Amino acid sequence: MVRRELMGAVEMSRQEAARQGEVMYAKPEAAAAFKAFFADPTQENAIRLLEEAPPCRRYFEACCPGGLFSFYKDLGIDQKPHLRFIGEDGFYPAWVMRDGRWVFQRTLITVGASMSGVAEMAAERVLGSDQVIVWVPPLGKPRGRQEELEALRQLAMMRLRCYGEDCNLSSTPVTKCVGQTGGGPEGWRLSCPHCAEVVGPDLEPVIAERIVARWEEAGRPALEDSGACSLFASTPAINDLRAWLAKNDDPSNLELAYLGQQMWPDIVSMLRSLDEPA
Ligand SMILES: [Zn+2]
């Protein structure tokens, strides 16, 4: 079981490195330990792996009796059920019309106690889980240069902000914030050319009061929750946004943006509308 989970994690890192035009590098001793353990997951090889690559300990713990992965296995659930990030295993929420558009990513629900770190660890395996916005590719349309240009065009219509050092991006062309192109815009990592931190739209205008106003206007639709996690099977739809806000004290602008985008045709029109005075 540990072997399967670890192989999945290593494969994800490898693919991620390949996407960024890099080759994954591991210390020769650690690489040899991985190889030995994958070929023959004995206790001896496991101990060697833990010595050479201590972060793997979290995987072993999760697979121990009482650990997260064992827990799911005991329930007879092979595929760990959890709230998925957009793009994870090709998952796109129903409310995304598939014309090819940027959407706000879900936020990570962190968990404490013995499960602490597991959600983050699982999220690391999902491309784009750390991104503020991610591209949802068009459905049933030819992919290629045209799609890339459309993704860039939409990006250029947003006021982008550096989430790290808050570097001034006002004169930075959007192409500079898009790392490696190729593999489709859903693989782009938006980052600041100055400090390498995540870049996304300016969320300052996204405030609860305006999102609630829109929700009332739209006839109080049910909204999909903004959290994603490797632990919870599902989160009920938000049927009463006011009650949700009262319960979730001070939600982040990103959580509000996740909810808000479900009520506009796209996030560019949402951000423009929120920029205007109420
Ligand atoms: Zn920056």
C-alpha cells in the first residue's frame, strides 16, 4: 500500500518536472533506495528508504493502521474520496461552461492532529493546487495555439497581482508571468517574474457583501463549496450563503471568489463588475 502511494507521488513529481522542462533529481542513494523498495517492499528496504528519504515517513504513517490511507482501505474504498481540485484527474465542476476559461481554484482545507500535513501532501500531487486561478480547457474543440492565445487574452484582461512580495506587475506583460508554455494552458504556472511567488487576479474588490448581493439577485442558487481536501468525501452544497458566511467567520477573498465565479459567465466579467461601485 505504501509502495503504491509512493509510486504515485514519485510519478507525479516526475511528470511535473517534465512539464517544466526539467528532470527530477534525487540523491543517488535515495534513488537507489526508492528503486529497491518499489521492486521489493520489504521491511529492510523500507527502513533504508526512510533513512535516505525521511519525508517518506508521512506516507508510511498514513498507511499504518489508523492512518488515513488504511482508514479508506478498511472502508473498502480504493480510490480515496475527497474534494478535488479543479483539473485533478480531469475533474471540472459542472458550473464551468467549457469554452476554455480561467477559474479560481479551490482553497485547501487543512487538518490538524495526527492527520496534519496529509492534506498538504496530497495537494502537492495535484498540478495547479497552489494556483489562484487555473485554466479549464475547452470541451470538444481543437486544442493548440488558438487556445493558448485565448488564455493569454483573458489573462491580459485581469489586474494581476504578485501574492508574494506584492511586486509591481503593472508594466509586466502577462507572458512573463506564464512559466513554461506547452502542454496546454492548464499546465501553466502563473508566477511572479521578480520573486517567483504565485500570481493571480487582484482579489481586493471581492468582498462578502457584494457576493451576497449577487447571490440574492441571481435567485439564491446553490453554490459549490470552496474547499478542497484529501480527507472529506463531500461537502454539502451551500444553499444559504448568508448562513454559510455566519458560520465561516471571515472567509478569505479567494473563498469568496470561488463562490462568486459560479454566478458570472466568467471571472473577467465578475472582477469588472466588482470593480464598479455598488
Ligand atoms: Zn513578486
